[in-house]
Amino acid sequence: MNKIYSVNGPVVKVKDTKDFSMLEMVYVGEKKLIGEVIGITGEFTTIQVYEVTTGLKVGEPVFNTGSPMSATLGPGIISNIFDGIERPLKEIEKICGAFINEGSNVPAIDTEKIYDVTMEVTVGTELTGGSVYASCPETPVIRHYCMLSPFLSGKVIWIAENGKYRVNDTVCKIEDNKGKVHELTLCQKWPIRQPRPVAERLMISRPLITGQRIIDTILPIAKGGTAAIPGGFGTGKTMTQHQLAKWCDADIIVYIGCGERGNEMTQVLEEFSELIDPKTNRPLTDRTVLIANTSNMPVAAREASIYTGITLAEYYRDMGYHIAIMADSTSRWAEALREISGRLEEMPAEEGFPAYLPSRLSEFYERAGYMKTLCGKEGSVTIIGAVSPQGSDFSEPVTQNTKRFVRCFWALDKSLAYARHYPAINWTTSYSEYIDDLSEFYDREAGPDFLQLRQEISNILIEENQLMEIVKLIGADVLPDEQKLVIDLARVIRVGFLQQNAYHKDDTYVPLQKQKLMMEVILTLYNEAKKGLSQGVSMEQITSTGLMEKIIKIKYDIPNDKLEMFDDYKKEIKSVFDKLESNEEERSAV
């Protein structure tokens, strides 16, 4: 019998044994706490325990399972809420109450629930890894496809009739090329640290439309892309992720609350259950998976929660769905790595984090991508990870290493957040490397001039940023009218375009076409004002027209379904400036 030799927080050691293999799932102690083997030497086997080890004693038994730490994959995952090691919290609450008892071992998905199963194969069909053999409606909006394990292949020798089955019922039998018969149920297991195989990694060419103007227009992210949202306390990381989860055009959302406060996860649960998905007219929870690993849960489980979330996402990607993962926050995950590394007495690197932090981050973000799946469909996993640098210091290791592996960097600004400018994404320090990849899509779907308009808007913001350095030194009064116009117009862009109100029905989500028309109106004003200045119109006259304030309110005044109203605004701008210019000509003639 293998017995505990030492206990150091979540790290347990077993002496003189050869019964365990690396990354094997084990049960530790009399209470059978869930753990994973993370180190093997000649003398010791080191185990990371994903539950509270208080009360664990030296000499208690450790049981091996012979299989790696795995996630159960099958119908019943969507609209569920799990902890970091895929235990269903709703079911645990029925048994244990508000807090999880040590050693609680509840099946990840409901084994008694009955699904209306349709068989997708016939007897004699040759199946390869990833082939679909059955399907069933999982929620009113998501159809679940049961796929053969990537490691199996064979000929179908028996199928069940279409009808009602539980997840563990055998619905199909196949015979492999060695003559062995395999029984197939509606579910399977997959090691969480192993990426699921795909047929091909495809080029990224489609954006993830979020309805947030600063993202869709200025800093877009692609389906299958990666983004980081770094920001200090109170800058709106969680709020930004909530908006993206609510409105982005992914088929399924996997929301990982990794070490975040319990009230934030409560907010997600409440909002998502009340919010109606505009595409399906169903509650948002019908296409959402929640992994709640809050700050009061065992620290080691944070480390597993990220891998559990990405494994569930890959599983649905293999069915041909587009998945968006919200990881909130990867900094708490890195802190869990740091704590366990300290317990293992490893040599620390920068700020106490382990030397392997960059490789772990890259392993996670590289599981994103736009793929051709083994069953011949196309699917994607988009990862949006929040980073919580202490004191908004972006030079700390987690932010800097994350920056190496993501192509979108949405830097949240404390001063913007405190000025109630949301989303508080700083447009000068943030960047997106997907513009070139997505240009064809924007030309086709939003019009060939969309990227041109975006560039002009960006140039005004960059110019304003440079001018503000001068203004800080000598004041705005000494600037020529052309530069005053840039500063005033940049304010229109900032307040009227980049700032967005999540509580306004027409501003919480803005379609791409409306975003383009808003840019057109702003730039119409800019070009007419420039022309007016060259004709002798003063900046005071332009300001007194009230057009700038009117265009700031355009986001509220024009509903998303009445885009034809933008033409009236363009006509009004032109007529106002024509009048100003003719008045100026008359004055000059006198």
C-alpha cells in the first residue's frame, strides 16, 4: 500500500514506490482527495492535490487510477457550472450545501438524464477517429455530435435504434482491424493537458464580431485568435469580458473564473440567465459553460481549471462550432503556479514565478486556432485572457510573457476607467495584429472603404495624442485652428465612437454597418470643417454650430434598425458648412 510520506500544502509526497506514472490521476488519503502526479524521482513521487489538504495525515493511503487527469465529454456540459476539476457545482450543492466537502466525487454530467438520440451511421460504415456516429439536442440551440475517439477506428457492426438514451448507454459497436469490439456511448474522456488532434490548422480570415466599436473597428480579434486584456484593479477587465461573452458571434462561450471573487461569478450567472441571446431569442446560458474556481477554493485547482476549460472548448470545436473562451484571470492561474513551485522548492525566476511560466502560457494560448476538424467541419477556439498586473504595472512577468503569445493586446487604462470611459481600452498602447488577415472580410462585408475610414480615425487619435503633449506645456490657445480642430474632432471620436454604454439598448451592441456609418459621419464633419477653415471660417464659428455635440449623441439618437437616418446627418453637415462658407465669402467681398 502506497502511503503519504509528507504533506506541504497542496503538495503531497509518497516514498519508495513505482506504482505511479506522470500526470496520472490519484486519490489521496482516506477521504480520497483528487490529485495528479507532477513529479517522479528514484525516491519520491510528488502529487499535486486539487482539494483542501487540511487534516491529511502522514501514513494515509494513496490510490492510483491508471489514467491521466481527464475531462468527461458528452451532452450535459452546456448550461452547466463546474469547479476547476469539472465537478458539477449544482449537483454538489444538493449533496453538500454551499461548500464543497473534501472528496466529493460526483459525475461531471448527469448520468440519468435522457436524450433524444439520432444515429448518424449504418451497419457496415467505416469510422475513423473523430467521425460522428450519433447526435442529440443538448440545449434548444446546440446540437451535440458524439464523435469517435481520435485513437479509434473500425467498422460499425451494431447500432441502436433512434430513441431515448442516457449518456452511459451503448448506442453503437465497432470492430477494429484487430477484431476487437468497442462499445460506444454518448460520452468519452480526454486528458486535459493534451490538445485534441485536428485534420488541419486553417488560415485566420474571419473576425469575431463583438458589437464593441473599439474592438471591431480599431482593434479587431479573429475567430481562432488570441487576445489579452491587462488592467489594474477597477479598470473593467471582468466587465469587458462580460460584454464580449454576451454579444460576440461565437456559437458557444466557455467562461473560466480562475481565482476571481465569488461575487463576480454570481454576477455572470445572474446576468447570463436573464439576458436573451439576440440570435436565438433564448437565455444566454443555453450556449454557455461556466467554470467557477473562485478565490476561496483550493489554489491548486486554479491550475487545472484553465486546462479543463480549453479541453471542453476543443471538444465542441471538433463538432464544428466556434468557441470563445473568457479566462478571468490568467494572473491568478500564474499565482497558483508560483505557489506550487515554491512548495516544490524550485529555483524561482522573476518575481518568484517559476522559470517555466512562459512555456505554460504558450501551451495554453497555442491551443487556440481556426481548424478543419477530423469529421471534416470547420471550427475555432478564440482565447481572450484577462491579466491582473499589480498596480497596473505592465512590465511584470505575466503581462510581458502573455504579450509574447497573443496577437491582440487590449490595454486597459486606469485614468480612462476613473473618467467613466468604458471600455477603458487605451487606443494608443493597445494593438491588433489581425488587420491584414481580416482585410478581405472587411472589404467584402463592410465595404471596400471600411479600412480606409478606420485608418483616418486612427490617424486623428494619434495626432491628438502628439498635440496633447504640446498642450500640456503651452496650453491649447496658441495652437492654430487646424490643430484645434484635430483636438475637438478627437474628442468626438473618443466620446461619441470609442466610448460605449452597456446599459443602453442601442449602444450595448452595435452592428458593423452602423460602426462604418458612424465613422463616415464623423469624417464628413472633419473634412467639411477642414475645408471651412481653408475658406476663412473660424474655429469658434464651427464650434458654435453645435454639430460636434450632436454627432457625439448619434450613437443614442439613431436606432440600430434605422441606419438610413445617417444620410440626414451628412446632408445637415454639408448644408451648415455651405452656409458658413457663403457667409464668409460675402463678408470677404464687403
